[in-house]
Amino acid sequence: MPNGPPPVNRYDLEDLWRSRVQAAHGRYRAALERYRSALAKQESVSPPPPDAELAVMCAMREQSRSIEEYMRVLRIFTDLTLYGKIPEDQS
């Protein structure tokens, strides 16, 4: 009896990674909106509240992390669909 993981169906993997791309894109869009909102709030009040700069910086950091994750997942999906490269990372 062979040991190891069951064979991988490429089309199932494509569906899985497509949904991961969509989820990562949604998280990026939400983070981008929070950044834009924090920035607009900071710019709309003069003088800006003391915590406004911190809110913008936190939102910008979140947006940066979310686009990095979106690009990572998109790269894996692209490699899978265009080149047939089965991802090592299933997370």
C-alpha cells in the first residue's frame, strides 16, 4: 500500500487557488478602503487629531501587507494555471 498524499487533481487546485485569489483581493480592497478613509479623515480636520497620523500609518501597513499577500497568492495561481506548477505551499 503506497504511503504519502493522494494524487493532486490540477483542476481542483485551480479552483482552490482561484478562490484564494478572490479572497486575498477582497482583503486588499477592504484594507485599501480603510487606508483611504483614514487618510481622508486626517486631511479633513485641521489640525488633525493626535491619533490620526497613527491611524493612517496602521492602515497603510495593513494595506501593504494585504497587497503582498494578494500578489503571493496570485503568483501561485498564475504559475499553476499557466505553467502547471503544483504549489508546494498549500496554505
